[in-house]
Amino acid sequence: MEKQKIVVKVSMNSDKQTRKALKIAVSISGVESASFVKDQLIAVTGEAIDYIELTTLLTKRIGYTEELLSVGLVEESKPPIEAPRQVDPYHYIMKCSKM
């Protein structure tokens, strides 16, 4: 199963509500991480997350859940593979002989 990322906009008025919302998000099965993105946005990442359960719990315990902004797969970026460096033996010999 692939990882998915869910972004939810929740009306939060204080830091206490923000911390509580993050605790609620992490408590749902399948969630690996939850973070506070911007003003009133929470991003949740994991596998097989039930976004209906997430929005229902946030609405019940925090307040009005304004929008479910996005539900999508996480694209894991792979670092580019570099080709092995070619060493010019003539250049290396000339460099060493000057020392």
C-alpha cells in the first residue's frame, strides 16, 4: 500500500487547540506523521488513512472543520544517481609529479 497525504483546514483559535488537533490526527490508525503546515492547516501522512474518520474526530473535538483540501499519494523523491567520476590518468600523474 502506498503512502498518502491529507491536508485539512480546521478553525483553531489557540495553541492548545493546535496541539490537541495534532494529537487527534496521530491517534488515527495508519497515521505516521502529522504537522501544522500554515495558518489552520494540518497535513497528515500515512498508509490507509480514513479521512472521514479524521474530519469527524476533528469536528467533534476541536471545532468546525472547514475544508478537506487534498487527499493524494505521496511522491517519494529519489536522489539523482551520479555517474562514477572518470579520472584522467595523465592529469593525475602530472599533478603528482609537480609536488
